Amino acid sequence: MVLVTISTPTGELMVPDSINGKETLYLSNQNWIPPEMLIRVHVTPNAREYRVTQVEESVFEVRVDEIPESGRANKRLLEIMAEYLGVPESKVSIRRGALTRDKILEVIP
């Protein structure tokens, strides 16, 4: 991990220059968060009930209780992941893989 020294009105801080390969965002309360979080998801549509299984830190398997027709399974996936992550649904979007079972979701804090 590479540390960068940043001068602030309250002094100098040593902070990581990136988190998960992304630029970091400085918040006024001196917490560092990535401006976006990318997570990989493998989706199984048309399940009896929905289920989220975390495989690794940013890799999930999600069973969706909706059919993959007219974007219904994708919409339900976003609802499920927003609830699981505790963020509003508007903060979760499909960045890649809208037509496949393997997707990359973007979560904006």
C-alpha cells in the first residue's frame, strides 16, 4: 500500500492513495472512502425465494425471485442488493452485464 501525505487545515495526514484501485474521496469528518464500490454478482433468476450469499469481500451470488424478462430480474436484483447493503436503491446500478448472469454492480455511497 502506498501512502500519500496530504496537507489539510488541521495538519498533515498520511492516507492510502487508493482503495481497491480507485481514487479516494476525502470527507470532512476525516474518513476516507472510495467514490464508488464495484461488486461482482452472479445471478440465478427465477428462484423460489431470493437469497444473497457473499463469496468474497466484493463477490456475491444472488438468487432472484423474478424471471429474466423485460429487465424484471435486473430490477429485482437492484432492490435486493440495495436492501442487503443498506443503501437506497437509487445508489445501486448495473455497470456491466445487464444481459448476462455475471454482472458488475456499482454502489455509490
